[in-house]
Amino acid sequence: MTAFLVRNIGQRLILLVFISIIAHSVVHLAPGDPSLVDPMNPRMKPEDIARIRAAFHLDDPLHLQYAYWMRDLFTGQLKSFKDNQPVLEKLWDRFLNSLPLFLVTTLITWCVAFPFGVQAAVNRGSMLDKGGTLLAYTLISFPGFFLAYICIIFMVKVFDIPVIGMRTFGLEDAGLWFQSMDRIWHLTIPALIFASGSIAVLSRYVRSQMLEVIHMDYIRTARAKGLSEETVIYKHGLRNALLPFITMFGLLIPGLIGGSVIIETIFSWPGLGRLGYEAILNRDFPVILTLNFIAAILTLIGTFLSDILYAVADPRIKLN
Amino acid sequence: MDIAETIGGTLTEREFSPFREKWNIFRKDRSAVFSLWFLIFLFVLAIAAVLLTKYSSPFNPATVRLPEKFLPPLTPFTSDLVQLEDAPPFNIYLLGTDELGRDVFSRMLQGTPVSLTIGFVAVSISVSVGVLLGGLAGFYGRIRLGPITVDTLIMRFVDLMLCFPTFFLILTVVALLPPNIYNIMIVIGLTSWMGTARLVRAEFLSLREQDYVMAARSQAIPEMRIIFQHIMPNAIAPVLVSATIGVATAILTESALSFLGFGVQPPDATWGNILSDGKGFIFDAPWLTFIPGFTILFVVLAFNLCGEGLREAYNPKLRQQR
């Protein structure tokens, strides 16, 4: 077990080093650099640009720039090109804003997708299954931003729900109850739209997993023993069908950060995705790089945990 | 129907041919067949669109008619202020006009081949890279390069690519590169091959051990020929299924990029940038948002349903359960 853990962590650390190198090269090799953000500004003289480039180490060779980035990142000295604020602090603030959105989205996704997928598999070919399949494909095919626009118009017109930002401006003096309800309403719509796509994908996976499990011999045995259908499906079936989803847990993280770019931009949600989008517009390399890097770290931690959980949940898997 | 049945009855022998068998399964899925016809219609439309928007002046999507802006769909052309040669096709604004009085129908037509090309080229790139790397890892996986095997090397690279938030990576690169259609296709293609590589590797691993590969080897058939003539045809089916769905994803990604302003730049029209231009007028001219939005939805849906039909047809596991 210890050997497995050590080797696994070691592999992931090596992977992380390569990820950082690739991210760094992609961002720095692509044309367009921070000094070109505002080319029409008459006050930007060539000597100013040269000064900026020198200050950001942009004229140094790539490996040196990489070394600077790594050194600053791990000593916590990394500063944003744009406003000279510490990058890690900035990311942490935005992460705290994104966290409720991620958590609620994941919660909605899993709570809806699992019962639905199981029912669709159990009643294969029924109206529920067919209608659900079509609905799932429609949701997968819906461009997220288009759905968001329709939803905003619909919700604001019909229910008069606040949708933009994290809270209503000017409510700082309101009571605690009022403020928290305001927060929850602001969270609901983005989370629902964010979740809609993943609900569709996940419920399809659950359905196909359940379909495979339902035809196993042990399910027939369980039925033959005279167990109730509920017990057969949810205790014997679902528990086995759940196993592959443990591994999906880690791989969901990059999707959450990547997918949040559009949702957070539309809803003016001051989270990680929006920070990334702004950083891209400003060619704010330290922020872009660190965001990619942190996403990769989170993914690696996620897949690592799911590997271990998988072994814990499934006694057939031996760690060696 | 009768004729089809009699033909089917006389052709019982041929029903056992692999293609026929799969087609019969595919045909049972009505939504998949409908999607297939829809896509075929779309291809014809795309080819027609290339010719029409280039050579026929009523279909010119760039014709600006400022007195005719924001006309709702199905408005007949009656203006005295616009010259007759600038009249829209069939003298009617089928899908309305936009903020410059351009005919939305012609613009959507112009966008059709562009959006489809982006989808197909991006998927061709991702399938080529995926098949190449997956095939290498599957067939030559045991060869050692120094301390590590080829398989480890390639599959760790796949793991590495899976760690990046894909959409964010695409956005980063597209934002830094000059925005044009080729860069978008290449970037989408180069960031979406990981699934294909995994599929192909798994197929190659199992096919490599089959008896017919052994037989081919014993006849001293060159390795390249074994790979491309004997193994590849058997491994390609799941790849094609995932490629069909990949086209859908690529079209969605392009529209999302256009929405954020990094997509194909005006005056070239794609469905994505018609939508993103139109969203500013969503209250005054909702058709500018809804027409491209629903077009993207239906086309992507058709690709997805078609892919699902193919998956059912090519997945023997699912068939046994019927």
C-alpha cells in the first residue's frame, strides 16, 4: 500500500512538472505579448515597452522565464502583470467565490442524474427512457450561452429573480435572512444552467452502466432469492454501477474550471473562470499560467483520491 | 413498403453482410435516421451555399440595405429606397434582416459551410492524431525507449493533456493567435484527440493478439500492411462513432469561442458570430439570437443522435440485451 502511494504520488509529481513546462511554452511561444495589449495608446513609447518587457523578464530565454515563474510561484512572490497584486491571493479570493457555484452545480448534477439514469435503465424502452434520452441529447446539444440568455430573459420576466452578479448591489444594510436569500437566488440560475449539460451527460452514463449491471448473474440471483425490486436495484445493482463514477470524480474538475468561463462571464460571477477570461484579454501571463497549473494540481489530486477510493470501494482491486 | 419487404425477403442472404446488419439496427432508431437525412440535406445546402453566396447577387450576404434594418422574418421586399438589384432572394426576407439590413437567410447560408468545415476539419485532425498515437501505443507499446516503454510514454502524455481545462486552454491559445478559421480548427483538433487515442489503443491491444494477425505475421506480411489493412478496419468503427459526436462538440466549441469574441471574425459569418452579434438586440430583434441559436442546437442534436444510432449499431453488447 505504501509503495503504491509513493509511486503514485511520484508519478503525479513528474506529470505536474511536464504540465507546467507545456503550459509555460504554449503561453509564451504563441504570438502576442503583454506589451501589445494597448498598441494604440499614444503614451506608450518604445522605451516604455522595453522597460515593461525588462520588468516582466520577457526578453530572457524561455527556460529562464520558466525558472522565474516557478521561483516566484513557490515563494508566493508571483505578481500579476496587470495590477501587481499577488497572483495566489487573487486566485484564492476568486476560488472562494467559485466554490459555492461548483458545489451547488455538482450537487444538483449528481442528485438529478443518478435517480433519473437508474429509472431510465430499469424501464428501458419506456416513455420515460425515450423522452429522457431525447431531453438529455437536447441539453447536451444546447449551446450553454444561448440557454443562459433564454433563461435570463424568461426568469427575469416571469419570476422577477435577480440573476446578475453574486448579490444585489446596495443590500449591505439588509437583514441577514434577506441577504442570504438574495445570495441563494443569485446562485440558483447559474448553477442550474451550469448543471444542465452535465446532468444530461452523467445520466446517460448512469443509464448505460445500470444496463450493463442489470443483466449480471448476481442480479438474477438476488431476484431469485425473492428480494424486493427496490433492494435488487438500489442495493445490489446501483452499488456496482456506481464504481466507475468514482474515477469520474477527478476528471470533472478541469471541466468545471473550463466550463465556468462562459457561465461566469454571462452572469458576471466574480469567480475563477471569469478571472481567467479577464487574464486572457489582458495577456496576464502569470495569472493564466497559474490558473492552468492549479487546475492541473486539483485534477491530479482528484484522480489520486478517486484511485484510492476505487480500491477501497471495490475489494476486487488490489493496489500493488 | 411492400416493395421494400419483397426485396428484403429475396435478399435474405445479404442480410448477413456486416454492413447490412448494422444498417438494419440503425434503421430501427427513427430519430437517428431522421437526423441522418437532416444532415445529408445540410451538406447539400452547404455545397449550394458556397456557390450561391459567391456567384448569385441576391444571395450576397454582405449586401447592406440600411433602410431595411431589423425587419422581422418573412417580411416581403417592398422598399423603394433600396435598389432592385439589392433585393433579397425570392423578394422576401425569409429570416429577417440584421442591424445593417443584411439578409439573415443569406448570412446563415454563408455560415453553414464554414461551421461544418470547422467541425469536420477539427475532428479530422483530432482523429488523425488520436489514431496515430493510440495505434502506436497499442501496437508498439512494448518497445522500450530507454527506461520507459512507448505505451507509458504516450499514455502519460494523454493523462497530461486530460489535466488541462480544455476550453480554457483553447481560449488561451486562440486569444493569443491571430483569430482566423484555420487556427480555430487546428486548436480545437489538437486539444480533443485524447478520447480517440484511448479508444484506438484499447482496440489495438485486443486485436493485436487475434489469430488473424498471427496468421498475417506468419506469412511475413509487412507490419505496416498488417496495421493498416488488417487491424485498422476492425478498430475504426468506435472511432467513427466518437468522431460523429466530436463534430457536434467542435461546432459547439466554435460557437462558444465566437460568443466570447475569439471566433471567426466579421465580415465572415458563422452561426456562432451571427448569434453573438445578434445578442445585443435580443429585445428589439429576437430572431437575430433565436435563429442561429436554434440552428446550432438542431445541427448539433442531429450529429449527436446520429452518433448514438451508430453506437447502438456497432455495439454488440447492447444488442444482446434486446
